[in-house]
Amino acid sequence: MAKIILIQALPAPRLDSRENLTRALTLLQGCQEQEADLICFPEYFPFWGEEELAAAAARLQVHIIAGLVEEADGRRYNTATLFDRRGRLLGRQRKHNLGNLERRGFGVVPGEGWQVWDTDFGRLGLPVCIDFWGQPEAARRLAGAGVDLIVNPAIFPILRGHWQTGALTRAFDYYLPVVGVNTAAAVVEITGRHYPLQGGRSFAIQPPAPEDNAALARQVRTWDDLTGWIVTCGGETEALITVNLDLEGPRRWRPVIRERFGITG
């Protein structure tokens, strides 16, 4: 089992405010007794703070995923940034599909490539927001690379209600556990205008791992509706959401499920 904490943080009125880093570090303090494997922040949260988050990861001995803006070679990228239990930067997943609002407001440009990282509890893929639930390519590439868990940091001016639908589709396509983490509901200022964020509803999706083939045959007949795979879902306010996910069971049953349904590629 992997113990994961989703931090559904309430952002400051400006997403690029240093207040968000202070808030992120305070929220991490609330996780110190949990002995988690992974702590996940939303997209664009806390925006800054690589050194401080690395130190927190080492202090808590936990992997941390944060929504940071990376500056490299005169360009800015919206990234899911991963630190290991020793505070080392494991890597960044740059977002590919950018909305006009974030291009104008934060000056970010699209990234390329899909990254995977090995940890002591499983292999991770970190597609950002619509890259995962709105487009099929990230899930296909990451599943082909053998990930055990998809983490999907996001924020939602629109389309939050479609988020779980898209994530469930990808979870079934590749029989993968998925966690999605959003900010709490808030109104934020971007390019001088105020935008309400559709906050909350952070979730965890757990594909089942039956005991044997007979149990599998019984289970698949109940799969008219896969919402039962959503094992936790948050409200709209700031919260720390803890979930334990079985990564090994879906890994074992993945080829069986895909063969049963004739899924290839």
C-alpha cells in the first residue's frame, strides 16, 4: 500500500504570491505525523519555493509533488515537480496543453515529453491537468513506460465536473490507480481580472484487485458504472485528504483485464 496525502490548498488571491509558499509549508507541517509515502499539491501551487520544499521533503522523509513554475533558458514552464525523501529533485513534468489564460497570465510555454520516476513505493507519472484527463496521449505513453500510479495536479476555472469522468476513462483504459488534486474554491486575480476557481473534489481512483479469476468474473459483471472505483473525494474547502492505494494489485491484474476486454496499445 502507498499512503498518499492530497493537499487541497486554499490559494492566495494571486497564484504567484509568495504567500502560497508560506501556506504550503504550514500545511506540510500538518502532515508530519502521518508517515506518508507521497504528498501532492495542486497545479500552480505553491508556484515558487523549490529549495524550501526540498528541505521539507527531507525533514518529513516523504516524496512531495508541487505545482511550480520552472524557469529555464529564458522560458517558463508549468510543471509538476517531484522531490524524494532526501529532498533531492527527481524531476519535472512540464505541461503540454496550455490554456490562453495561463499563457497570458504567467508567460508559460508548452513542454515536451513524458517522464516517469521510480520511487520506493512505485513508478510515477505526473501529467498536469488537461494533459491527462482531456487528452489520451499522456496516459498511453506513461502506461507503456510501466507506471504504477498517475498523479494529476490541476486547477479549474471550467470543466471540473468532467475531470473525474476523464480520469475514470484513463484509469479503465490502462487499469491504473489515479489521484487528482485541485485547489480549494477561491477567486484569483490573473492579468488584472478576477476568476472564480471551481475548487475541490480532489479524488483517488482504485481499480480493484480480485482474489482470483472467479472473483474477477463476478466483479466485471458489476462494472456498468465505475464510480465505485473512486475511493475518496474531497469537498470544496481547504483539506488534507489521506488515502491508502494498492499499487501492486492493479499491476498484477493489468494484463489480464486488458486481455479480457481486448484492449491493445
